[in-house]
Amino acid sequence: MQSGLNEHLSRLGEIFAARGDFVQTLQFMQQMSDNIIKQLLGLPDWEKAKVDLAAIADQTAYVEYYRWLTYLLILILDLVICLAACLGLAKQSRWLLTTMMVCGVLTLILSWASLGADVATAVGTSDFCVAPDKFLMNQTKDVVSSDIVHYYLYCSQTLPNPFQQSLTVFQRSLTTMQIQIQGLLQFAVPLFPTAERDLLSIQHLLNNSEASLHQLTALLDCRGLNKDYLDALIGVCYDGVEGLLYLCLFSLLAACAFSVMLCAIPRAWRQIANRDRDYDDIDDGDPFNPQSRRMTSHHSHQANMHSFCSYSSSMGSQTSLHPPTQAVTNAPLSEYMNQSALFGGNPRYENVPLIGRGSPPPSLYSQPYRNRYSPTMRATYLSMTEDQIRHFGEDFRA
């Protein structure tokens, strides 16, 4: 309008200098052009309020990708530490429990730090979501008028379009100018053929301006921008805040879990230490000690030799004082009792062989006692007569 149209109008003024009515038409068109320029200059300066939302979206996506990757690695680390701690408790491995305690402390610190960052971000975002319209109006009050911001934020049918007057003047001025150009093409070209080129150039410029007017009207309408604004609010204030709350819950659960683990590992450590100390205090000669049983099974041959030597040595001491006798199981019971009384004082019932006792074993055929007595002992006991059993019983009673 300021360059191309004015240039064509000035040349047409020179061509139509002899016709006053054509010159008045050109002046009227100049007024319409100035009016259009005035209305366009009255629009807000959008450069002062321009924010590259695409760049912000790209930066947000970049940060979100690494945030997601970080939390995924933290989750994997938490699972590995928990599984390793369970393995250490199962195997009662002290070095593994110590390592997991150190890793648990570091992970606990990391969980509390992430919880703090998530809570701070969630609180800030929630403050914005409480009154986003008021926040945007405060941010743009020095750049754009409040009625324009209000129009785009709410986009109600009852709200007037702040650009409606300018757009209406623009449309009417273009329509009037196009009518004037059509009249000049119809009446002035037959008289001034050289003016046809400038008139066609002005007509083409007005057609392009009308197309730009339609595009500008569509861009300045509130419906498209308000829809994008509402979608952004839903994404930030609902999906975004909900995601932050889930991250806060994850960090809180991780922190609580590792706190419990750090409290449980020392207790398990003390129990392991007490159990080891209890095993150290067990008597190796205790027949109910599993370790003693294993030692007995591994050294059964040495144990048998030791018992045989002990028995031989005792028999040797006895034969040094008395004439040699037969085996204990074949000697009369009174002689065996006399020997026990001689060397040990009062005779002990436990020193009497099992075969010579008055009362038989609980059962020679029951499964627990069948493995305890040898076949020779069972055969010897069964071969004894009732008189011998009665005789041994009377000696025990005496």
C-alpha cells in the first residue's frame, strides 16, 4: 500500500491530468489506501510478545527424554539392589550385605533428591494451573491490551472481536477501491490507453490484498488459538501434574523401601553373628550336634579304634590284679559286678552289659532299636534260657 499503490497512483495522476473527474477518483483511492494503512498500523505489535513455542516444545521433549531415561535407570538400580540384598540375606553373606548397604544409602539419597525435585516441579505447575488466565494476563499487560488477551483466553460468542472494526474497514476500503478501478478500466482506458497497464497492476495488488485480508481474518479468530491453548492446559495441568505425582509416589516408595532395608540389614547382621556365636559354643562331643555327627561319620574308623584301645587298656589294668578272664559278655554277671565294685567302688548299672540286664530292650524288632543292636547281640539275647534271665534278674535285685 505504501510503495506499489502510491507509485501507480502518481503515474495515473500524470496521465489523467486533463480529466478532473478521473483525478478525483485517484485521490479517493489514495484516501482509501491511507485508511487501510492506518487500520493495519493500529494492530498490536506482535514482535514484542513473540515467543517461539516450537523451540520450547523441542527443549521440553529433549529434557523429558533424559528424565525418562534417568528414572528408568534408577528403577533398574533399585531392583538390582533389592535382589542382591535378598540374595545376601539368603546366603548370609556379610560382604554382600555391606555392599548393598552402601548402595542403599546412595540410592536413598538419590530417591529423596528426586522426590524433592518432583514435588517442587509439581507445586510450581499446580500454582500455574490454579489461575493460568490471570498469569498470562499479568505477563502480557505491557505488550497487548487486556481486552485482546481476554478475547483469546475465553473466546466466547458474547465477547466482541477487538479486531472486528479494523478488519471491517479494511474490507470495505478494498471493495470500494476495486469498484473504482473497474470504472476506470471501463471508461478511462478507451481515452487513455497508456493507463491500462497501471490500472491492471492496481487491480492485481487489490486482489492480493483481499486474499491476505481473508488469511488475516482467519488467523486473528480466537477459535483456533483458544483450542491450542486449552489442549496445552490439559496436557500440562492434568497429564503433566498427574505424571509428576506418580514420580513423587515412586520416589517416596523407593525411599521408604530403602529406609526399611537399611534398618533391617543391621538386625539381620546381628542375628547372623549371634547364630555363629551359638554354633561356636556347642560342645563337639554332643551327640545331637550336627557337626559332631558329621565328624563321627567321617572318623568312624578312628573312633572305633579309640574305643577298642580304651577297652583294652581297662582290661589290662584289671588283668594286672586278677587272673585273665574271658570277654565281658561271656563272664558271669557276679564276677563282672565284683570287678566293677573293686575298681570303681559301688557297682553301676550303666556298666552292666545290655545282654546281662534283667529287663530286655524295649523291642528288638522295632525299627528304631533294630539298627542300634548288632545281629550277634540279638542272637545272644534270644539264646539265653529263662533260668539265666531269672538268675541275672535276682543278682540285680540283690
